[in-house]
Amino acid sequence: MNTKIRDIAVIRVVDDDEDVQKAIRFLLENEDWKVQVYSSGEQFLIDEASSVPGCIILDIQMEGMSGLEVQRELVVRGSSVPVIFLTAHGDVPMAVEAMKSGACDFLQKPLDPDKLLDLIEILVARDVSERELKIPYPEAKRRFDSLTNREKQILSLALKELSNREIAEALDLSKRTVETHRQTAYRKLGVSNVKELALAVENFM
């Protein structure tokens, strides 16, 4: 159990079925998650603070705003909080639209408790990790400006998933030189690998 993540994250449950709300709340609170429950998409959107890490468990079929409509509004707002859709109806087109719009998974009711808990654990950890990589623009710019032109060239190729050997060949450098520049650039930017670089690149490029 990651106590730190549970201290800062909130699981939002949006479902107009009171029995489902109670069941999910009981399941999550028993695992020490902080839970907020909403009976409608409209109510949820009034309170939602995307600056708070966690995840959203969102029923796709509700009175008033549907889950897909709520998701579209979250996209408009620029929310990065991961979304898990719930449905009692195995509607494939809905699932496809939800996933294309950024949903992380699509679970059918009745829920498999273990599957839901495992998914929440993964998604919330990812959300928290990605937020930690985000740096205020002035600091991000300062770090990026500290890079040499050669370091910027190497990072640009690294983001294309080229190996150090391939980068060396492309820039007519030795592999060792590329490794040295790459390590220095990572240190300046505060990342440790290509995955972190890709997640944080919007702050630097």
C-alpha cells in the first residue's frame, strides 16, 4: 500500500445508482482511499478540481449528462485525471469512443473488485508521477535554456526512440560522446530516462 499516494489522491465516483455508489465507496475506503461520490455528471463538474491527483470512476449511462458528455467537458477543461468508465451495457461503440477520447479503461457491471482496485492503483500512481514531472514554466525554460545546441540535438533524436549508437551515427559522433551529452542533458532537465523526458517534454520544448 502506498500511503503517500493515498494521502494526496482522491477517487471520484460518478454514478446515479446509489447501490453502486455505496459498494464502490465501501470497497475503496476499506483500502484507505479518499473517496468523493457524485450522483450526476452536472454535480461532479461543479466540484471537480483537476489539480487534485487521483482518478475518476464514471458511469457511462446516467440521467442528465452521460458519462461521455462529462468526459468531453473534462477534455475541454484540459483535465489529465485518468478516467475509468463503468457500464451495465456492453456497448462496443461507446467503449471505442470513450477510449479514443482518453479513457483509461472500460469496466462492465457487476464489477470485479480486485480488477478495479488493481487498475486504480496503477492509474493513480501514474497520475501522481506525471504531475511530479511537471515544472512551472519559468523553471522549465531556465533548464531548457541551459542546454547546449548539441544536447538539444541529442534529446530530439532520443525522443524519436533512437539508441545512443543510432544518434551517434546520425550526428557523426562517437557513442561515448553521445552518452556523455545525454547524461548531462538529463541532469540539467531533472529527468532520468526517455520516458520521463517524453512526459515532461511539453515543459521544455
